[in-house]
Amino acid sequence: MNVHDPAVKKSAEAELADAPQGDACHPMFTNVPSSVGFNKLRKRLLRQARQAIAEFGMVGGGRTPRWLVALSGGKDSYGLLAILLDLKWRGLLPVDLIACNLDQGQPNFPKHILPEFLERNGVPHRIEYQDTYSIVTDKLSENSTYCSLCSRLRRGHLYRIAREEGCDALVLGHHREDILETLFMNLFHGGRLAAMPPKLLNDERDVMVLRPLAFCAEDDLAKFAEAMAFPIIPCDLCGSQDGLQRNAMKAMIADIERRMPGRKEAMIRALTNVRPSHLMDRQIFDFAGLDQLAQPPEEKTK
Ligand code: SF4
């Protein structure tokens, strides 16, 4: 199923229209704005998440899957949780959800915000404290950027928690812009053509990593977080700067979009429409084997 196929878009819209509306909403949506603008934004995010879930086969068959939804306290992870709960509430996501925050011991991390938010909204959750911050600051010099090691340690703990909670998948709030920035980081600095997959199996092959917001725009998630009045936890508490390279990619992509609107969509579409025969990777396309397919000259003239 292709997300850019108008028929797919229409069927996701039809499903949303048929799903329960109005007062029948998850408690998280009780006091949201009733404006047309907000409703359109909410529906767009729901439709895009629903399409990513369908297109990349995130909900397998068999028993009801159980997803561990990583909640950092940033706008994207709050948006992810709200969108998944909304889809589930409407009967469009047959999955058990458990939110998880890993408190990594960053100085001044406001420990009360997430448990209070989750309890207030009746969301099953697990809060875990693991002081990876001290490990990172012990191992790296003050001038290093911490993010790479910090993320690896976090991911390891989240996999473990997913196993302990009997979850099939770890669900992350990465969105369209995260994917495009990673694409250009790999292209410009890594010498490889790769982005951030919407669905990935971990090395141990026991936890799937899912990114249902792969088609959602960061701007939409920011507007959604503001309208929903999520209690955002600032992401710079650790004092580390995320890579300057990533920020440069973000600025470059934003500049391209400003000068030629619609390019972000086109680039995401390109990632779903790859022609190995028109690239140069012999691992994924057998250029030498083309000779076997070529017709001998005498056959052409018959
Ligand atoms: S910004 Fe801080 S908490 Fe976030 S990944 Fe980087 S080091 Fe870790």
C-alpha cells in the first residue's frame, strides 16, 4: 500500500470519519480547542500516523500487540502518545499502549511532571530512573557532545524495559524532518544513502522499533503540542548541544522548503520510491547480471 496513493488517503480519511467523535474522546482531549483549525490539524496527524502504521505493517497479526511508547517530555513524544491514544480510542489501533519515561539523571530534571501528566490522563505507564548522565559525563570530556553515547545508553534501557513489560515494539516520536535530517547527515557526512526507517528490528531481533510519525511535519507537531498545552520538559537540561551538523542540515532543509515549497514532501516521497537500478550500489542491484537479460542481436531483428 502506498501512502501517496489517493485511494489510501481516502480510505484512512473515511475510517477517521466513521470512528467515534465528539464527547467520546480520550480524557487527554477533553479540554482541547474546538476550532476548525485544531480539528483539521488533529485529523491530519491522525491520518498520517494511521497511514504510516498501515503502509509499514506496524500492527502484525496474531495476539494484540503491546507497544512501549517512549515519552521524553518533548513536544514530539507527547504528540506521539496523544495520537496513538486517539487512534486507539476511535477503535483504529488494536494495540495495548504503555508510556515509558527514562529519567536519565540530567541535572534539574523535573521528576514530577510526567508521572502527574500520565496519572491525570489515565495512561498506563512506567517511569524508570537510570543515571546514564553520570556515565556519559565520566566517559567523555567536557567539550564532547554527549548525544551519541547518551542515545545509545537510553536505547539499551528502553529495549530492556520493552522486554520486561512484554512489549513487542518500542515506539518513538521521530517525524518527517528527523528522517530528512538523518538522510542528509548520512549523505553529506557518512557517505551512504540511508535515512531513519519507520520500522526496524533490533539486533537481538526481539523488539521492533516503530516510528508512526514518519509522515508528520514537525511544525504540525509543534502546533499540536501548543494547542494541547502539554507540560513540555526542555530538552537542553543536560547542557549538551546536539550535533552542529544536524542543526546545519535542519537549516538547509528549511531553506530549501522556503524557496521551493513542497520539497520536504517530495523528498519523503522519494524515500518510498527507490530505484536500485538507477543508483550505484552493486550490493542491491546486479549490474553484471544485466548481460543475462540482454537480448542477443539476432533475436531483436526477428
Ligand atoms: S541532548 Fe542531552 S539528553 Fe538529549 S540525547 Fe543529547 S545528551 Fe542525551
